[in-house]
Amino acid sequence: MDENRRPIKTRSAGWARYITNRLVKRDLSPNQISVASIAFAFVGIAALNIDNGIAGSLLCAIGIQLRLLCNLFDGMVAIEGGKKSDIGSLYNEFPDRIADSLLLVGLGYAIGWPDLGWCAALFAALTAYVRVFGGSIGLPQSFIGPMAKQHRMAVMTVGLLLNAVEASVYASHYVLLMALIIITLGSAATCVTRTLAIARQLKGAAHVDQ
């Protein structure tokens, strides 16, 4: 397995392989699927900013899950489907960063905390920067948390589902604020854990060379 590929157990599921085969037969490229993840993120967060109640929360949660499915299938179509391209690595990273930023910044605006949304997006991007930096110096890319991409999206999805209840009963959005705070602090912590992991690997390599 590619050491720089995010480990996802779902890849081995029968339904995932079935959908992958269907996508390959429809001649969809991994890059097209990657770009579609941005569209799903945009539609979801736009819905939340139009209506931060029940409908918007549910639509945004669905948008997040569709975005994650795109992240799953672009890699499967590329690797398992044999459709890797010369610029696939570019499409594998850039749409993720755009989708993350759209969702986190948009969440901040939807609940009246835009500065916190921008801060969350910054730390989310930095987690990816640290990971890719490790790969750029010859180390296996580290996908550890505590707030990797799948964790950020899980926290936001749960927050949206709970917000659908909170908004309808109390007309407030404290659970989404808490979700955004957790994502921000957790992403900052992830930057630290990944940086420390890189430092340990570098020190270990230095000791081996001595």
C-alpha cells in the first residue's frame, strides 16, 4: 500500500468497490471526482448560511458526507481503478484544502463567529502542510490526529445534527460553536503531534546513520 495514502478501512467494503467499478465504467476521472467534492462542500455550507436551522443543518451534513465520499472514491478510482494521472497528486490535495476552508469558514459565518471559522480553516490547512512537509523530506506522511480531516468532518456533522434539534427548540447555535472550538483546538493540537512525530523520525534516522 502507498505509505502516503490515508488509511481508510472502508476501501475494502463491498459497496465501495462496487461504486468504484461503476464510476470507472462511466469513465469518470479521479480529478473530476476530486473537484466534485468542492461543489458538495459549497452547496452544503451555502445551505447552512441561508438557513442555519433544521433544513440547512441537514443539507450541510449531507454535503459533508458527499464530500467525504468523493475523497474516498477519487483515490479508489485512481489506484484500484487504474486511472492515475500525472497531475493526480495536485488534485488529491488542493480540492481538500478548498473544501475544508469553505466548510469551516462558512460555519463561522453561519453562527456569527467568522474569525473563529477563519482560525479553524488556518489550523486545518496547517495540519495538511505539516503532513506534506514530512513527505517532502522523505518521511512517510503522518495522518495522525487528534483532529485529522475525517475527525474534523465527524465533529462538524455531529454538531450539525445536534444543531437541527437545538435550533428548532431553543433558536440558538451553541453546539455548532462548541464544534468549531473543538475543531480549532484539535487541529492546532494535530499540528503539534505531527510535528513531534516528524522530529522523532528524523532523530531516529540520525541515530541509525551514526
